[in-house]
Amino acid sequence: MAIGDASVFLDPPEAEIPRRAVPDVTERRQMLSRAVDYLNKINPKLPNFYAKRFTTSFEELRAPNDEKVMHKGSVLHRAGEFRATVYFESGQEVSHAEGKEERGLITQGVFGRILSTVIVDASHSSTQWSRWEEGPNGPVAVFQFQVSKKESHYEVSAGMLGIGGLGAMDSTAYHGEFAIDPASGTILRLVLEAEPELGSSVERADIMVEYGSVLLGAKVYTCPLRSVSISAGRSPQLEMAMGLSKLRQVTRLDDVVFSGYHVFRSEMRILPD
């Protein structure tokens, strides 16, 4: 699972890219315009709902100034499973853990806000055609983007990773890609790869989110089905020996599955005297 998840941030093999004609400039602009229209129409119409979030975490720890991993047998080893219920109400996300709190890269806004942020940032930055892909319902158009720190509204915070933790990051430059249905503009996948500044304790903060059809009430909406996040950086670890403070390299990968979508309603019963 960990190896497969890490590969989502790589380009697909050449053999898996469909041999289709590259759309001209007008067609590409129309696709991007449909994606913007899709966001403007779908996000305000999402009902209040809740969903179950199941996270499988993997971790790699490296000792200070040592290339050997501290966990023998595998580079990324299973570090725990976490369950939570995520509530989406009036455009806001609130999660309630069921047991242990999740650690690692904390991703918020996957139910809409993160999409709008990226599309707006990309519209003021560099966006270009990447490739075609084959989706379950036909061809999928993939665009790449590059956003400078000046234009960025992408913020990343990393939670506790073992002992110590990765600190908060302000808005950071980032790049990535989004895959859309060329006919409807529906966004099917989003990839973000942060570009932390030199000297930052956070060295990597990448997110991939896949979207699909979900039945909420009597209507079908496009919502997150799965996400993968990778965070890496230096974590301060106090060492008793010699009274020195050492740094530990931490890499964490989270595999997240969203399921159990339900419309969230409040009910009131009036009882007669």
C-alpha cells in the first residue's frame, strides 16, 4: 500500500498514456473554463453531510547524521490506523476522531475549498497541458500548474510525528496537476506538491485527492473518495545523553479513504400537551 501510494506523485509510464491528439489552445481554454464553472456551481450546492474517514499511516524515521532507518525490515512501516467522522456544514469542515488523533500532514478543504484555492491560484499563474489519461467513463484531461509563493493561498501544517513535530508553514509555492472530465469540467483528481523554502523544518508536503460520484439524499455529487499525503522534515528530539538536542528525520505517509456519506439533517419533534 505504501509503495503504491507513493507512486501517485510520479508521472505514469509512457505506455499508459493514450495516443490522442493534443487539444488546441481554444479547446484547452474551454476545458479550463468548464472546470471553473463546475466549481462555481457545485460547491455552493453541496448539502450538509457527514462521512467516515479511515486513515492508514506509514512512517520512516532516520537517526541524526545516519542514513540507516531506525525501523528495520522496511523503509515505510505501518504506524497506525485512525478513524474519524468528518462533518461538512455550511461550507465548513469539522472532524471528530474516533479514538486516537491522526498525526502527520493535516489536510483540510478536500470537500471543496482546496479545489477552489488551487483553481484560483492556477488562473493567476502558469497552467499548461500535460496529457490524456483513460478514465472509467472515457478520456480525462490532465493539466499541470506552477504557483509562486506570491500568488499562493496554499497553507500546510504538520501535526506531531512521533516525538517532536513539524512546525506550521505559511503560504508556500507549489506545483501539481489536476485531471478533469473534458466535457463537463468535473475535477476527478488533484495533486499538490509544496515547495518549502530553504531552511524550513518541513521538507515535503504533498497531497493527492481523488474524487468520484457519491449519493447524498436523492442526488449524486462528486466528493472525495481517497487521498494520499506525504510529509517529511526534521523533528526535534531531546536526548538525555550529553544534554544535546538532536534532530530526527521523519517521513510520514497517510492513505485516507472516505466512505459512508450521509446527508446531515437536524430533526425536531413537537409533542402535544
